[in-house]
Amino acid sequence: MTKVTFYKRDGIYYGFRETGHTGFGTEGDDLLCSALSAMTMLIINTVEISYASNVDYTIDEETADIELKVMSALPEFEEDDRKRYAISGLLQGYFFQLNDLTEDYYDYLTVEEVEE
């Protein structure tokens, strides 16, 4: 099972951690794992390239664990309101997308959020 924990500060999404294998399919044929990987890379590329902001992330190739933090989603790190809103909105959208997926894949995926 994959567990995704989203990080929030003062109600603003600024990162997440994904741990564990979904177990939905065999390695190389796990469609749920592939979807999570594709969505995560979309977030990384969008923030880095489209929003020209730094993304701090680590990907453990052995365990498939991923941790991602975008501090520029928070007001103390980014002055541009529109950029902050876009970044935190992207992360919040991922949170809602994964919650939708848990309706069909509840045996393979859990999603939570923590306020830090």
C-alpha cells in the first residue's frame, strides 16, 4: 500500500511524502504506481519550469519513497501572491485527485494531511 502524507502550514499545501508500493500490480505493470509517478513528476516539472521555483525532493529508487517540499508556496518564502497561490493550488489539486483515487483503490492507497 502507498501512503501519501501532505504537508500544510496555516492551511497552505507545500509538500508531500509518498511511501510504500501500491501492490496493485506486478512491478513494471502497476498502473496505479505509474499514475502516482506521472502525477508527481508533473508537479515537479510544473513548479520548476512553469513557475520558476525551487522544488526540494528526494526519490529513493529502491523503496520508491518520495518526499517533496516547495517552500515558495508559503508567504515567508515567496512574495508573489499569484505564484504562491498557483503552487499551493497545484499541490492541493493533487491532494484532491488522490482522495478521488482512494474511492476505487482503498486497498492500495491512503491519503492524509498534517498541519506543521
